[in-house]
Amino acid sequence: MKLWSDSWINGERIPAKYAAGRLDAAGGVGFSDNVNPHLAWSEIPAGTRSLALICHDFDVPSRGDDVNRADREVPADLPRVDFFHWVMVDLPATLGRIAEGEFSRGFTPRGKSGPATLHGARHGLNDYTGWFADDAERSGDYFGYDGPFPPFNDSLVHHYVFTLYALSVARAPVEGSFTGPQVRQAIYPHVLAEATHSGTYTLNRRLLG
């Protein structure tokens, strides 16, 4: 199975239009265009009845003590955890692509609606749900795609991995407001094949040169 994107070359920097956060002219950071990237795939194995898509960042700081502090950087040796940016199941096995901007254009305070979405698929909650849980202006259930917005002071460039799974079931065995870890666990016995496309992103001006 193959997965690719016309939005950026595999492994290279993700353009800011596909991110939730970007650098601004005043020297700070702000919300970006948050457009979902184009994705396309081929060589789906025989017996595939549906597809699932997960995007996660595996470079997220495990503690928030130093996050977004102008007087310091998040240490590179700090243990890192996963942050899920897009969780989608029940994509038809006959579908061959996702168009740029088809699922997301702009950042929606309090989150996009879900779980029902296009093509009869279902969106899970991304991890901005937890990130904004204590924010009076932005708390809510964040379904669907919300792109990169790493700490502006992180000493690591973050890596974002889009993984497409070919499944032997027509409906993924998750219900309600499901999350990335729940989907990973639930679909594991039904995965026939998987493919990835990745990119990097940072808001640390030092790392950008």
C-alpha cells in the first residue's frame, strides 16, 4: 500500500497553511490557515472493507513546565509523548484520495462538529480537546483535523506522521467520541496493511535560522 501527498514531499517541512499555528510578523505566534493536506493512496490490499486515518506528533513534551516560555527552551532530552491531530475511521475502501481543504479550512474555537463527516466516515477527537480543556474561550470537543502548533520554544523539531490503515471490517469497532489511542487498539486485529506520509514543523525561530 502506498500513501503520498501533493502538499509536501515526504519527510520535509510542512507548509504553514496546513498548520494550526504559525509565526507572525510581530515576532510572536498565532493561528494559521489550518487546511487539511491532500492525501492519496494506491495498492489497497484485497479484502479491504474500510480505511482509517490517524495523524500524530510523537515529539510532544511530556510536561508543560517550560512550554511556551520566552525565557527558556523545552529541553531536547525531556521525554516525549504522542499528540493526535486527526483521527478518522470508516472511509470507503473505494475512496482513493482526500482533497486539500476537504475536511478543514481554518481553526474553529471549541472544535469542529462530529463524529459524522464526509464520505460516510466518522471523526474522532483530536488532542486539542484536552489541550484547551481549561481555556474558557476555546474549550470543547475537537473533532477532525487540526494541524501542527508546537511550542514556540521547543528545542526539537516536531515530526507528524499520517498513517492510513486498510481494514478487514466495514465499520471500525469504536463508538461515540473516540480518541486516537482507542482507535489504534480497536483496529489492530483488523489491519491488513498500512502506509505513512510524514513531515516536520517548528515555530522555534532559532531552529529556522
